[in-house]
Amino acid sequence: MTIMLVVNNPNSWPLHIPGVMVTSARAYLTEPAYSEDRSAKVFNLCRSYSYQSTGYYVSLLAAARGHKPMPDINTIQDLKSQYVVRTLSEEMEEQIQHAFKRIQSRKFTLSIYFGKNIAKQYNSLSMRLFDLFQAPLLRADFVKEAGLWQLKSIRMISVSEIPENHRKFVVQAATDYFAGRKRRIRKRTAPRFDIAVLYNPDDKEPPSNARSLKKFQKAAEAVGLDFELITRNDLHRLAEFDALFIRETTAVNHHTFRFAQRAAAEGLVVMDDPDSILKCSNKVYLAELLTRHAVPIPKTLIIHRNNIDKIMETLGLPCVLKQPDSAFSIGVNKVETEDELNREVARLLNKSDLIVAQEFLPTTYDWRVGICDRRALYVCRYHMARRHWQIIKRDENGNNSLEGASDTFSVGEAPDEVVGTALKAANLIGDGLYGVDLKQIGQKCYVIEVNDNPNIDAGIEDLVLKDALYREIMGIFLKRIENKKRGFTAA
């Protein structure tokens, strides 16, 4: 891979960084050789990134050439948005207060060079901002108002704005960054692609257990993909990969969604893609979508403060109340009395303006159909936890205290109505990886939810297909990467 610094004038460029090509913006934009180099990674260090300036066009054309520029156009736009800066300041409040708790002044400027600050105590905050705003040289201004520090602005800087006494540090930070990239790029005997797998090593209930992740790795390597586990701290590395596979429980207001968004913007193949996360993580949306397309679901009401009285009248008791972003049985509650109903509705409406109420359909097990690329891959039957109405029984702290048994079937062995209904539901979301949960009453099936991040655990979902399940999913990634690359080449 060619690492290329694009600057306005290489003759006046003051930093010597070993193993890195420095070229002019004009040459990069006009000379055909640069557009033909498919392996380049461009670091845009022009003086200005204003709309339709030379620096703007460097990032724009680098993206078109597949050079994965830093900064990209999305970052350039984000840095101009006060709304984005204000939102991130609120999201990072705890980290910001901790970083500056000993500073007595009311203003502080943080210079960020390839994710590092010259003072080590600010490296954690610097890397967080670098993750969010992918630009080599950044300057963030903080102010203290009403006793709290806030991010006031953040912008990209040119090399001329680096203090003379910082330049040696900048060269070392850049050298370390590029050396780290080179270590991660392994030589291969044949062209291959890289897949990043986002996971949380501390998650007590991950969507894939450790054995499953090892099987995914083996399958990836078998089809020609380099497999690497990454964590929430690796957002800045996404541009190194060709695909992102999220094996961590997803949510919209969560780093998993930001990873999906960033990966999609970088042109990676993504599962779960951000659109699927948005659709599947909100049960209000799912209820509306499935109803509109005549997919059978339990009798359902979307509840707000003005129609609470309709629950008893329409659904009766017991019934099930769900917060819109509930997952893994957390935020899903059965109520059996009118007092319980009123308390739980009030509690949930304090969190969300809309909630979901559904009729209670008692069954001894739920079906789940695993679907990827619009095809059913596995079918499981999850039995209810002993003396409980759900698959997982949780204690008062929300921890898994008891879990029901499970059976796994081949797709051909499962009832046609189960598989067909699941496919109809999942296909309304997209062509990603989904787990459709259903209840079967007699011959009729009702979709309970569509999960964008279904469990694939060694010893459960893979009992029938075994290693072939993992190869099938990795093969879908490979096919999509190749299609994307061919589409780019053809263009």
C-alpha cells in the first residue's frame, strides 16, 4: 500500500516522515498515474478544505479513486457543523470533565496529531476525537462555563500552524501511525480482502461466543478473507478494511451504529448496515412496517399518552408491553393486572413518547429463522425458561439467571409456514443478516420481531450446518466485496 501525503507545495513541506510519499495537490488531481494506483491511501494535508477548493477536490477525487482519504468529505462537512460539535460534546461530557479537572483556566486548546497530544494525559481524549473526526492534524478548543468544560470548536489545521517545538513530536506520531498501518498490512501470495469483526470482549451475552468467533475466523480464511477482531476503540482503523461484520449487540444511540455508519461511508461491505440497525432496533417501526405489508403479528397497539385506555379494551390482560428499543427480553414485560399495567405504561412513557402493547400469546417455545442474503440458513426452536413466559429469565438487575433449552433444525425440516413468514418479514428490512422470531399457534405463525444482530453461537445455531454455516456467511461477504470492487473498476 502506498501511503501518500498530498500537500499544496512539497518544496516547502517541513516534515520528513520515513517511508511516506509527499506529492502536490495539483499533481494528484491532474496526473493519470495517481488515479491508476489502486493501493494508495491518501492523507490530505492541504491548507484549505473549503467547498470546491483544491483541498476539497483532493478528498473528493481520492474517494472516487478508492484511495480512502483522510479526511474524507463527510469529516470535512462534520467539522463545519456546530450541531455535530455540540452533540459530541454532550456525548463525551464525562471524558472531557475528567481530562480537564485539574486545569484552572477557563479555556484550553488541544492539538491532536494523528490521534496523539504532546502531553500523554490527553491521549485518550485526543484519540476519541480522532476516531470521530478522521483528520491527521486537528485543533480542539474547550471552554469552561458554569463549572463544566465544553467542546467549543474543532477544526483541521495546516502544517504551518504547528508550533516549531511540536514538529519533532508530530513526525514521531505520524511515523508511529504509519508504521502501525504497515504492520497490519500482511503480505499475501494472492490478492485478498480484509474483514473487521467488531466485538466486545467483556460482553456477558454476546451475539457470538468465543468458539463461534474462532469458527468465523477459520471460515473467513478458507474463502480468502483476512479476519481481524476489533473493538470500540478502533473506529479510526475502519478505512484499512474492505468489510465490517458487527458481532456486538447493536443500538442506534451506541458506538455500534457509528461504526456501521462510518463503514458504509467508507464504502465497506457492512453487516449490520446502519439502515437495518435503525429499522430493527425500533419495535414501533417494525409493528407499522409488518402491519402495512400484511405480515401476521400479535394484535398490537402503538401507545401514547392519549390512548392508554385502549389497551384493556383491545388487548385485555395479560398483555405484553415493550419499550421501542428493547432487546434480548430486556425492556419487554408482561402485565397481568390493571395496577401493573398503569405503572408499567407510565414508566415506559417516561422514556419514550411511543411504546408497543401486544396481546399475550402463550407458547412453550419460539421459533427463530436465521436469514442472510434473503435466504434462510438455519432454524432454531428456543424453549421458555422453566416456570417463565420468556426464553430468558432475568433477575432484578437484568442479568440472565435461567435460560430455556433449544433445538436446531435444517431449513428443510422446519414448517414451511415458519420459514416463509420469516423470509417475508426479513425481506422488508434488507438483504443483511437477520434473526426472525416467531410464535406458532396451530398452523398460523406470528412474527414477534426481526433482529438485525442474531445470535450465532457454536453449539446452538450451527448444530445442523456446523462449519458450513460460517463459510456461507463469509462467502456472502466475499461475494459482496468482489462485486463492489468490480463495480468500482468498471466505473
